[in-house]
Amino acid sequence: MRSITMPATLKDIAKETGLSTATISKYLNGAKLREKNRIAIEQAIRKLDYTVNEYARGFKLNRSHIIGVIIPDLNNLFITNILVQMETLLREHDYSIMICDCHTDAALERELIHFLLGRMVDGIINMPVCATGEHLKPALSKKVPVLVLDRMISGLEGQIDNILIDNASIARRAVQSLIDQGHRQIGLIIGPTDYSTSRERLEGYRQALASSGITVNDSLIAYSDFTVEGGYESLCHLLKCNPNMTAVFPTNYDMTLGSFIALKEQNIRIPDDMSFIGFDDMGLSRVTHPPLTIVAQPLEQLGIYAARRILSRLEDPDEVPISITLSASLKIGTSVGVPRHVEDE
Amino acid sequence: MRSITMPATLKDIAKETGLSTATISKYLNGAKLREKNRIAIEQAIRKLDYTVNEYARGFKLNRSHIIGVIIPDLNNLFITNILVQMETLLREHDYSIMICDCHTDAALERELIHFLLGRMVDGIINMPVCATGEHLKPALSKKVPVLVLDRMISGLEGQIDNILIDNASIARRAVQSLIDQGHRQIGLIIGPTDYSTSRERLEGYRQALASSGITVNDSLIAYSDFTVEGGYESLCHLLKCNPNMTAVFPTNYDMTLGSFIALKEQNIRIPDDMSFIGFDDMGLSRVTHPPLTIVAQPLEQLGIYAARRILSRLEDPDEVPISITLSASLKIGTSVGVPRHVEDE
DNA sequence: GTGAAAGCGCTAACAT
DNA sequence: ATGTTAGCGCTTTCAC
């Protein structure tokens, strides 16, 4: 006899209704059957509080309906904004996500691939730390669909899906808009250059300057670390080394917050004393006066595309992996003005 | 014959080594055996690239090694700070977490309990939206251990674990420290009072004032919503209604950020013009000058205790659910000063 | 439309 | 120390 705490199984429903487990299973999976039987089954299910044992089903069908997600840091609004959309959309399709934080540690990242494969995940979404993509090989050789998020990995074309943002383009446009206002001494606060996103933003900055015939002044480029503290210190450093700097462009949210606070604390007015273009349209950018001109990355879209792509791959194993690049937009505020020396002319 | 993409099974290893599946299973689960056989198995495992089918194992043993986690919002550093520790510790014990964001929607929260139970999670950790705990009943009746995080739910004592922070106490101490400096007009920015944390912080504020014989002035209490915008607007509102206010105490991280920026923008100096005690020692508090006096909640500890408790419950089903209350601390900076009118006396 | 039976990969008696 | 065997709950032929 089945104890009070043991959940009911198909067999119990079969016994209760006098039907076979096969029939009930089929019904549960969408088959049609005699009205009388349908009702009997529904009744038995309610009476015995039956729910499908997804574990047995997954075991039988060899699919878990779980997507593994490996990210470098959960404590990051840029990342969670993407995850929220992904999770919501995947759950609507009856998939759940297993999030693993590798703490920006490439060795742990590699381990986590194995961890997730051991958990029989149906697919893997990864914002990679390891730039070579070497860590993804075990998943690929097991034919588990892999999607790489927000960072470029070369050498795996055609084997993985890739959702990217056109960082070079948006950085170029942002810096160009500063140049158009007359700025020549434009500070850039950039993240670690082992990430393709940082390199591309730097490249966009260089392109904009080059196309206007402005020589790049290396002392205007602060190499930072994507943190609030990093942004704060970089801004202070840039100011000290470049008294003539008239505009500054931090290139992620935390550094935007840090450098914004540094400016406020030094009583440097935006845009009167310093023009400012921030990054990522979250928290801070919703309250500042003047409203910030800001690079708005389509984070929700990133999450949605990632979820859609992995679902497509799962539905049709023959689907070919592709790379999708989304455009960011420049949200215009009033934190960019005409630089002093131009006004004076 | 097993196709190239089908993963190897115990049977394959058995065939390869000439041993039985039982022996290999036992070895995999820690049993000792003849050195010769051990080597043969290791070799076969490597040759066939075998990994345990966790799905079959979980099915057989009726445990998934998955903890379901339901939170009101992933886009929240307070929450992710807790999750990071939880995830790390649980994974070290070979558990993974399935995170579901209910978007502060009680109906979705209830649904997610069913979703997770259907996924056969071994336990559930929940920072609840629903204050009655009604949504947890299905989990409890299935004997799935439930742990409630950071919020009090009454009526479920002895049935659920509960990890809390002593909000009343820390709020009282924070406000007391302002009173000790001579402040009498102390603004409070509080979150939605449907959460026990908000009510307790408000209670702590009241207690501190009462114990010093100060009458509570309702116009000094701003009921806000835990967001950056909310903090910004609440600060502006408090200032307008209370020109005599000499100190302000926002009670979560986002509202701390919002009100801090509002002060900066109005050129109100901290602590000269306004004393300030912030909440949650993250991002902002690491860069401000002067360093903020701040309520530091033990977020990492919260995550660690939650993980430990649920692991204990899983290891020993007879373990009795308990409630643990952690103390927050007041990190002293220099954002609190002596109010003007006292200096003048 | 319905049922009988096989089997997914693993573990746990139980036997040797 | 190792093998035999049954069976977890489900889906899926293949009959009828």
C-alpha cells in the first residue's frame, strides 16, 4: 500500500479508474478518449492529488527541461536584467533555469560545464569568462546546444549560438555626439580588455576620434574594472591627469555610478563643467538632474533572444547555430553640453 | 548498438570490464574493490567517456538534488548578495538551485510553488510576497522542507525554517545614534509596510524616539517603495515638508542611493547640513566621501545560514524547523554630525 | 479508443 | 568482493 506521504502514480490512477496506465499517459499527453473515461481520470487525479513525476518522465524521455546558465557574477544588475527576461520566457515554455555563478573564475567556469552536463541540462547559456571557449567543448561533443551571451568567442562559429550587442557602433556614436558638440578632450573609462565588449567600446572610441582627425591621447583612457569603486577612482585619475578634459564616458553601469558620484563630490557640474554620457539605463539614470544622456543596451531583448534561440535549437536539433547582434541606442538627456573653450571662442 | 551520440551507461562499462553493473554502481558510490577491477573500471570510464546519468539516479532515489528558490525580484542587489552565497555553498554540497522570480506577484508565487514541486525539488527557499504563507501549504503537505528568508510569516511556526534579521533592533540603534548626537527632527524613508521588515524598521524608529521622550512627527516618515526613484522623491518630499529636518535615514540600498543623489543635487552637504545613515553596505557606500554611516545587514551570512539549514533538513528529515535571527551592525562613518541648532546653542 | 508489456539507467536487497 | 535480480514511474510500440 502506498503511504500517506508517497505521491500518487499513474498506476494509482489506473487502479482507481479501471483504465490502463498507457491510456492515462496518452491522455495526459494530449490524446483524445471517451468522455466518460476522461471524466473518471480527472476525478481520480483530483482525488489522489496526482501530478506527473517529472523525474520519471525526464528519465524516460531523456530530457530535463532545464537550461543551465553560467554567469561571471550574479551581483550585477546588467546580468540580472538579462536573466529576468530569460527566466520568465523559458518558464512560460515550461523550462526552468539552473544558475551557476563562476565568480569570474575560468577554472570554476570549466568545472560548472561538467556540473551542468551531469545534471542533464538540455542546453547551456553562458556569459563566458574564458575567451577561447575551450571550456565549452565537452558540451558541444555531447551535442548539448550552447548559447554564448554578450561576448564574442572566435573559432566556434557554426557550433554555438551567439547573442551580441554592437558595442563598437554605439560607443562610436556616443563619442561622435560629444565631438559634434565641440569636445576634443574626451575621457573614456573602460573595463578589462580581456572582454570583447571592452575592446569593442575602446575601438568605437578610437574610430570616432580618428574619423574627426583627433589624435588619441592615451592619458584620457582609464582602464578600470567595471566596479563602482573603479569608476570613482578612474574619474578622479582622469581629472588629475587631464585638467582640460571636457567630457567623460564611463562604459558600464557601476562605473557610471562611481564616476557620477565622484563628479558630484568635486562639485563639478554636469553639463556646465563636464559633459557626461553614462551606460545602461537603470536605477541612477532615472533620477539624475539633469537627465543623463545614456547608452541604453537592450538588456531585455538580449534575454528574450537568448531564450528564443535556445528554445529553437531544442525544438529542432537540426537548426543551425547563428550569431545575432543587437543595436544599443543613445538615449538623449541634457548631460552633454558645449565645452567651455568653444563657448569662449 | 549504442550510437555515437548516446552517452555510455553502466551496462557499457560492465560489458567493457566484464564486471556487473551492481559492482560498478557500488564502486561509483564509494565501495572498495580489487585494485585490478578498480583500474579496469577507471579505464573503461575514460574510454567510453562515461558519466552517471543523474536523471536515472534521481529517479531511482527519488531525490533531485535541486533546491527551488522563489524571490520577488532578481534585479535587486540585496537579494543577489544573499543568493550568491547560497548558491556557492549548496553547489559545494552537490545541490543546484532553480531560481524563479515571481515579480512581486503573489498569484505567480503560488503557481511557482506548484511548478517547483512538479520539478521534484528537494527543498524550497522563499523570500515571500504573500504574507500569510498560504502559498506554502502544498509544499508542506508534500513534506518538502521550506525555508522562509528575511520575512516573518506567522502561523507556520514549527513547520518552516525562518532566517531573519533583527530589523527593529538595528533601526532603533541607528536612530538612537542620531538622537545621541542631538538630532530631534529625524526623517525616515521606509518601504511598503506589507513587509515585516518595513514594519519592524518603523517600529525601531518609534522605539528610539519614544525612549528619548521625542514625539513622533508623522510628516517625518516617508512611505516609499524600495526603489531608487522612490528614495529620491521621498527625500525631496521630506525636505519640503520639514525644513527643520537635520538627519535622514533611508532603509534599503536603492532608497539610500536615490536619497543620496537627491541631497547631492540640492547641494546639501553631508554631514554639515544633513546627517545621513544609509542602508546596506554595497556599491555606493564604498565610494562616498565622507564615508557613510551605514546599516550593514549580514547578507552573506543570511545566504550561508539558509543553505546550511536546508541542508540539515534534507540530511535529517526529523530535524525540527527553527527560526534564526541575525543581527545587523551599524558601520560608523562620518556622515553623522551634530545638528546646526545644537552647535548654535 | 484502449491495453499489455517492454524498457529507459540506476540502486539496493539478497545471495554467493 | 562481486553478481543476480527486481523495480522506481513513465512512455511507447504493437496489438486488438
